[in-house]
Amino acid sequence: MKNALLITMALNILVFGCASHGGTASVGDELHAGDPTDAHDAVVAVIHGEGDDATLCTGTAIGPYAVVTARRCVGEGTLHVVVGDDARFGRWHDVESVLDGGALSVLVTRTSLDDAARVDFSDIEPDSELTVVGVGISGPGGSEIGVRHRAQMRVAAVREGSLWTRSDGGSLCYGDVGAALIDAEGRLVGVAQPRDEGCTRTELVRWSLLSAEEAFIEDAKNARPVDAPPVDHLPVGE
């Protein structure tokens, strides 16, 4: 109960902070960052810090204790992973340690996660249609935050470990840094690296491809906390 209350307070502070400082929560009723979804259980909320200092990102479980996100979502202070369609009512997992790659980081939780995404290191072709899943600000007027949502985006360009997409009707907003880019087979292929915390309905969005850090991801997805019990296999889900 205490953890759920802390999450709700943190999310309320995030929404109020964006609105009161002219951020993404005040962009107007036209804002629509995709559709709410109860699929893609591996996509989770990442909360860094507490209270007024809390920030929100998106992450994706890639192993029983491992969550990949954008490296810039990670800093000094506490980190928590929240599993569920709505972070206000989700399951709280403390982060024990952080593994840093290049543009990506993997969070190692103290307790086991329920689902892990399949990852894909294959090349992505321009004009491919991919699904974006995040937990950032969404809904009319930016009225929701921490709710898992998805949208379709089309690949505009691929270059040197990154790709750029254009929206097919959704947008990325505050909290969607680290969002999952998922292919037609339900596999994670990239992690969102938008250039700022604003909403990006029509602008190009940059993504870090997992294929650019394949060795790091393959090793980090098997990371475990110090006191973890042995397991025979990794859970696999979408």
C-alpha cells in the first residue's frame, strides 16, 4: 500500500509539474499519444527519484530481473520499476544495480519480473511499420501519465546504430524516453531517444537499435541480483 501511494504521489507531481511549467501536459485537447493497451506486459514504468525530484521513463523487461531503458533515464538516487497497465496500481520492484552500455542501460531488479520481451537484433528496413509502446503522458489534453499506450510509427531512416521514425497518428511525450519499438513479430528492436521532453507528433524521433549493442544486451539480459534463486530458463512474453 505504501509503495502504491508513493507511485501515485510521484505521478501526480509529474503531471502537475508539466502543466504548471508549460510542459507537455498543457498542449491542448488535440494531444493523443496512441491508444491504451493491456498488451505488451514487458513494457514498464521506470521512476527515478522520489517526491518533487521524481522523473518518469519507460523500460522493457528483457530478462527475469533485467529492464532495458535509455541511459539518460538513469542517474544518482533511487530507481524503481513498476509493472502493470497503469503505474498507479502496478507492482513495485526496487532496482538493485544498473549496467551501462552505450546509449542504453539495463536495470537489475531485486525481485523477479513476470514477463520478458523477446529481443531482435536484425536490420530494420526504411518504411517498415513498427509499434511504439510507452507509459508517458497520453490522453486528451495530457490527462494521463503512467498508463501503457501504443501507436504506429514508420521508419524514415536507419544510420549507424540508430533509426528515425515518423508518427502514423500517435506521439511521444514526457515519460516516453526509453519507450519500446516493437516489430511485427512482437520483438523489441529499439529504445526511444527523443530529443527533448515535449510531444513529437510530426517530428522525427530517434531510436537506439538493440543491434548496435548486441553483446551488451545479450549479457545484461541474464543479470541477476545478488540473492536471486537459481532458474532453469528465462520467461518469454510479449
